[in-house]
Amino acid sequence: KLRELIGTANGLDASNILVGNGGDELIFNILLSWGGPGRKLLDLPPTFAMYGIDAQVTGTEVVSIPRKADFSVDSDAVLERLAQGDIDIVMISHPNNPTGGLTSATLLIDILNATDALVLVDEAYFEFSRHTMRPHMQRHHNLVILRTFSKAFSLAGLRVGYLLGHEEVIREIMKVRQPYSVNAFSQWVAATVFRERVVFQQGIRELVRNRDRLLHGLSGMDGVEVFPSEANFVLFRVEHASALWRDLLHSHSVLIRDFSRAPGLEDCLRVTVGSEQECRGFLEAMRDVLSARRESQIMTG
């Protein structure tokens, strides 16, 4: 029933839908079915770490093409690598996790045209960005789209994700999935939420407004480099990021995500978009910590 609901909403049949125990299981299933020894995954770091981790678990070779300094995809390098014809899977987070930016639809179409590899477009944050490759599924049979109930619908603990794909692709992935991966209660909750998803729209609109408040507020702070986001978080770079993270936590009880030691994300922190009050409190805490840092530098200078 859940597959039928999702299919109807997307103009597809139930046979075009595969539900899994969160998006993570579906990523793993793709690598089980399309990857393995002698097969290659094209990865675009910094991005969702599970792509590379699951590739290693399944014995799939990882071919990495790092993103540019602004975290956009290096289109020339990607298309040049695909032209070699030996890539079996491409995974693109759209918007990208953990940086928040979108990959242009033009580039995604160029990638689909350039390869017969299975191309997974991970739309986990689709409800916040409203950008989707769904209209291109009919033309490109190697396109698979991943979505989840974990983000906009707040059901991360119940573990429900789903794929949109062509029937022949879904059929192959189903050969490796666990037969009882999604329990009955999670299916019932997900179906109820999906039928009533219009109820979530007001909250999603409010979150997008608060995201813009964070982007605007951080952009006005000296020493802070903010990256565009179409997701439910904002990534920014600041000197001595780990020290700033500690100051926010210990002095203001504000806990955000420290990515500063992750490859390609040096000195980067990420704040999740919350309520208007939470966003205001975070921005005030940032101003206080940065102001205290400047005063300290003046005194020691």
C-alpha cells in the first residue's frame, strides 16, 4: 500500500517504487546489486560518507573526484572520467549532504547522457529544495531517485526511505534486499504521514524562512564564510572552528555539528535549522563568541 501511495503521488506504478529500512539500506542495496569486486563507484566528496563506506564493505572500488572550493561539482573532471566507460555507479547527493548546495539539472542530465552506469540522485532533502529529477526518469532508464521520511517528515527513528526507478532496475535491487527490512508499524506510520503530508507544508515553509534567516545572519559576520543551502542546515567556515564549537556549547549551550576535521571540510561547522527562536539564539551566541574572540585578539596583540 505504501508503494502504491508513493507511486500515485509521483505518477508511477508501485513496481517503480522500492521501500527500504531508511535511505541507508537502499544505498547499500544498490552497491550490493550494481557494485562489488571489479566494479567502480564514482564519488564526489565531500558528500554523504555512506556512499564510500558501503562501497568498501561491498568490495566496490571508489573513484573520487573532489568538489571545487565552493563545493560545486567539478563538471569537466566528472564528464572526462565518465568518458572512460568503466564506471558502474554514480551517486550524487542533491542537495549535497553535508554542504547543502544543489547540482545543476543541466549537469545531472549531461551525466545521465554520458554513461550507462546507474546514477543515483539522492533527494533526501527534496521537500526543502523542491528540486527533483523525477521529470527525467522516462528518458533515462539509468536514473534512480532516493527519498526519505527521515528529514521533512521527522521519522528518522522509524527508518523508512524509498527509491523511484524503472521497473527493471527496481527488480534487480529487490534481489538483494532483506525480505522483512521494513516493519509493519513503520509502513503504517509512513503511509499515514504520506497521505497527510500537506499538514507538514507549513512547517517546511517556516523552516525555509528560518534557513534564510541563518544564511543572512551568518553572511553579515566578519570572518564567517557561508555556503548556499537548499537543505535543512547551513554550512559555514570560520577560523579555529573547533574552538568556536566548544565556546558555543560551553558558554551558550548551543550544540552544532563540527565537520572541521573531515577531509575537504576543514574549519567548517554546520548548524541545523530550528525554530525562529532557536535560530535567533544561535546567531546571538555566534556574535557573542566572535566578539569575545576579537577582544581577546586585541588584548593579546
